[in-house]
Amino acid sequence: VHFIQVIDNNISPENGSSFKNIPINKNSITIRWSHPFHIASIELSNKKYYLIIVQETYNQSINIVKTINPSDRCEHISEILNDAIAKFHLIRRIKYYHLVCQRRSSSLSCFYYDNYFCLCNDYDHHQRIANCFEFNSSIKHDCFRISNCENGAQCLQNRPICPQTSMCVCPLCFYGTRCQFSSSLFGLSLDAILGYHIKVNVNMKNQSHIVQISLVLTIIMIIIGLINGILSMITFKNKATHQVGCRFYLLGSSITTLLIVITFAMKFSILIIIQMTYNTNRSFLYIQCLSIDFFLRFFLNMDKWLNACVAAERAFATIKGANFNEKKSKQVAKYIILTLIFLTIRTTIYDPIHRRLLDDDDDDDSDKKRIWCIVTYSSNFRIFNSIVNIFHFCVPFLIDILSAIIIIIKTTRQRTTVQTHQTYGKLLREQIQQHSHLLVAPILL
């Protein structure tokens, strides 16, 4: 919010600014300003200006309640005048400013250009004129080049000299008080999605609906996941099922599914408790920051690869037919599982190395301090991280799809030798319907 004090007609107005982020779960903010001012305007992060108030005499004790409407917007001169006039020299162009106020008397209260801000004022109750004064909208207070903002965010301070508060202006795809969270495809985490919705020092009964619904859904998912994982382990642990290597993959997938549920339950509960109570045990916070996200990522990647191995072995067994060696498949499965564990750890071990704790202090409320677990990559390492995530996602997916296609085509060819009275197209459609789950499951997951 910019506050402008008009001192004298021959002296440039004094500018002051105050910054504040609008919380996720709120649609209003309160800003306190103790210095004299006559004009107040708000600047949003997209460089759009809205007029708040114009007062001829400064009132020290006034409380201003303002709802920002589209009609309060101060447009840039290039949006009002045509391109030809907008490119005129200032002295030649300025004579058109009174016409701007007169032609749009009901919808325009202010506009700006270069280093000037203009108000459309009523003169003698008959016509509107433009009243312009110096206002440097592009001024940057870079926090004396000592910024605590993350991910290349711009640090702003309320005054160039003796600043009292500062704020981070986040680049695209980043947000948070310190711009510590990423909203990109592979940058989203549970902390980033849910963290700011959790109210500090507020019990669960009075938390936002998003937090309460998330808790209920998480409990349901955990119960279903535990039941599914335990029953699957009991099924595939039976020695009668260990005839082929596919069963080892299924047993491994059951174990990783169970571990995913347990790890996610720990992650969710720790996040809720830490953000609600502001836990300051940094040793515990640091250990869980390094370990839980790493293990969750490792188990998720392992589960994808184990399911891909199941699909690949089924396709290989379909191709080999009666020549499929069950004993050899069990030996190969053990080596493949060990190899997958090694490779998955190697491709995710960099995650905890780049993790750290970040203190998020609220300048306006000392009771709303937070500690976040964040991961920070350089630009080159961010590209590498995206490549690793794409690899762990796309390759198992392609293996699942290609294996399903191989099974359908190979089974169709086998049926044509037996059911010679039916066309190949009809048999192919029957096999697609029969094995549709092999195609649908990877897409849904």
C-alpha cells in the first residue's frame, strides 16, 4: 500500500509504503500507518494499482474500511490513449490528460504513467481535470542486498531508509511468506498444499474446513491402505504362490504399499501437530525433514517399478508360453528387486542433502511463527530433479502399457489358431475387453 503526503505545490509529494501478504484462508488484511498522508493506493503483485482514499486534510485517528472494486483501478496511460498519442513526448501528450478524465468521468478516478500519478478531480462542479504529481512506481527497495527470500524472489522494504518491515515478491510458480514453496508439477509437497491452511495455536475443532476434510480423508485412506497392505502380504507370503518370480514382485509391492501408508500417516500427523503447536525441537524436526520425505519418495518409486516388473514378466510369460522357466524367473526376480532398490536409492539420495529447516516469522503476529521443511535446488539441479521424476514416472508407465499391448496381441494370435471361424478383428476386440484392466490401471494410477 502506497501512502502519499502532499506538502506544498512546489515540493514533490513524499511517498511511503507498507507491505503485507493476504493469507490463503482470508480475503482481507489490516494495515496500520502512523504517518501523515493524503492519498492511499494499493499495488498488487501483478503491478495493478487501485485507489483507496483521497483526503484533503489528514485525519490522524481515521479508520478506513475499503473493499477493492474493479472501478477503483488506476489504469496505465497506454490502456487509455491510443498507441500514437501514448508515444508522444510528455509535453505534447500531457494536454490530452484532461480529456481522458472528461471522457470517462464516471469510470476513471486515476491513472499513472512513467514516474507520475494522476487523479481525476472535479473542478468547479462542471468539469473534471487531471491533477498529476511525481510518483516513482518502479522504485525498488532491495533490502540493502541482504535478502532472506528464497528461489530468487525480490525483497521489498517499506522505506529506503530505516525500514520497519519487508516482504518477498515471489516469481512465477513460487509462493509462501519467503517464497519457499513451488507450485510446479514436481515441486508440490504436502507442506506446500496444506501448510498455510493450518492455523497456529488453534485446536482441530476450530481449524479450517480444508484441514478437517483432509484429516477425515487421510484417516479413511490409512485404514483402507493398512487393510489392503496386510491382506496382500498374507496372500503373497504363502509359499504356494511362490512358483514364479511375479509373486516376489507382488509381495514386494504389498510391503511397499504398507510402508507408503505408514510413512504418509507419519508425514501428515507430524505436519498437523508441528504447525498447530509450533514445535521448536529442532533436532526432531531436522531428522524427520531429512528422512520422511526421502522414504516416502523411495517407496513410491519402488512400488511403480515393482508393478512394472509384474506386467513385464506376465508379457514375457505370454510370449514364451510353455517354454517359460519358472525356476529361472524366481532367481531373476530376486536380482531385479535388489537392483531396483539400489538404483532407486541412488536416484533419490540427493533429496535429503538439499533439505533444510526454514523459520517463517510473521512480522505482525509473534504467535504465528512457523518452521518449514523445504528443499532447495539450484537451477541446474532443478532440471536434473525433473528428469529423475519423469524417468521414475514414465518408464514404469510405458512398461505397463507395452506389456498390456503385448499380452493382448499375443493372446489374440494364439486364439486365431484355435478359433479359426472367427475374424482376427473380433478376437482382438474380445481380448481388449477381457484385458482392459491392464490398460486402464496404469492410466488411473
